[in-house]
Amino acid sequence: MTAGPNIWGNLEEAARLLEIAAAQGAKLVALPEYFCLMGMSDADRVAAREQFNDGPIQEFLSKIARRLGIWLVGGSVPLVSSRPDKVRNSCLVYNDKGEQVGRYDKIHLFGLELGNERYAEEETIEAGCGVVVVDSPFGRMGLSICYDLRFPELYRSMGQVDIIFAPAAFTATTGKAHWETLIRARAIENLAYVVAPAQGGYHVNGRETHGDSMIVDPWGVILNRLPRGSGVVTADINPDYQASLRNSLPALNHRTLHHC
């Protein structure tokens, strides 16, 4: 997606894409970070914040998951925090009955000063502190958001997970340099599938995001990708293949950190 400042317009576009994914047979679907709002300023996300389990964005996610019969990883939603001037940037998971079954609040807050680009998420976002794994019919799912990709210890602390989610709105600058490498590295070192839906394109607020939504298998192979623009990326998850890789290369069992 390339979200804009109009929440209802973004939800309509998300619904259109979710319907396409479901029509293609998808049973587990993920949206990008900030799918519901890329405001004209960072303060817009604070104005749009919702109480947990109450509000039009969460209602949309719940209803469409139930209507389409899909498990839905809802990118990120601005939720109320302990500070009136900040939000939690929260990834919410819904099952195929529309029930909310997981919530992860983004832990690592993006900051960048490079040339004329400046980002400081800590000014409007309150960091989360809990690692979140959700059990599902598709395996154990580890939740993360965007900038988290640069912190491999987060994924290690999840224990063994089968699918990692990394909804993102990577900047064009850092995305070009690091996006694919980070996603493939997280897949390889955890022998896990990585699903990385990303904002991509030019936004009304002047930002440019990198895009390149992709699904990567546990061997680091890119199964499908969408370099730019609005659309759907689908791939099959094969638990038997994943299990055979983990048996052939039991790196997760070989982990050792001690001083000899």
C-alpha cells in the first residue's frame, strides 16, 4: 500500500487488497505498518489513536477477518498510551472469527538524521516492552514492526517461531541499502518464513517509502515480491520443508554463548 492522510480511504484500499488476497486463496494475510494512516505530520497518528479493542480501525480489521475467513495481521494501529501526546504503534492479530488474539507494541523506535531526512518516532510513540508470539493453525508466529528488523536479538528471544511478521514503512534511503538483506538474514538465522508487507511509493505528506513487500522462506529464498506500488504478494508455506531444513541444519539447537 501507499497510504495517505485519509483513514477511510486507506481502509477502503486495504479492504480491496484483502479481498484480492482471499480470492487468491490466502488464509493468513498481513498489512503494512501504518496501513491506516500516513498523516501530514507525526501528530496526526496521535489524533487518530484508539482505545484498545475499541474504534473504527480495529472494528474494520475484526469484521473483514471474519467476513473473509482469514487470519489477519493488521500491520500497525495507533493505540492509546500512558502519555496523552504519544501512541503505542501496535500490531494486532485477528483470527478467522474476527477475534483479536495477539497484540505487539513496537519496541524499537526509528530515528534517523541523514542529509535532509529526519525521523524521530520517540517524539510521538511510546515504546512497547514485551516480545509477542501467537500460536496459530499455521505455526508459531513472531510479531515485529519495521525498525525491529535491525535487532536480531528480538527474534532470538521469541524462542522457535515458524513465521516472522515484519510489517514496515521503510524509508526509500534505508530500504534501498538494507531492506532485502535484513529480511533474508532474519529468515536464514531463524530458519523461519518472513512475511514483510511494506508501504511503497510517494505519500501525500512528501515521504517516500521503499516498498518491496516480500515473503521469504526459511532458506532465505524470496518466494514472491512486489517492488513498488499497491498490490498483493502471495506464497505457500510448507511446514514439512521447514522441518526438513531444521533437521538437516539444526543451527537453532547449536546455539551456544559461553566463555571457554
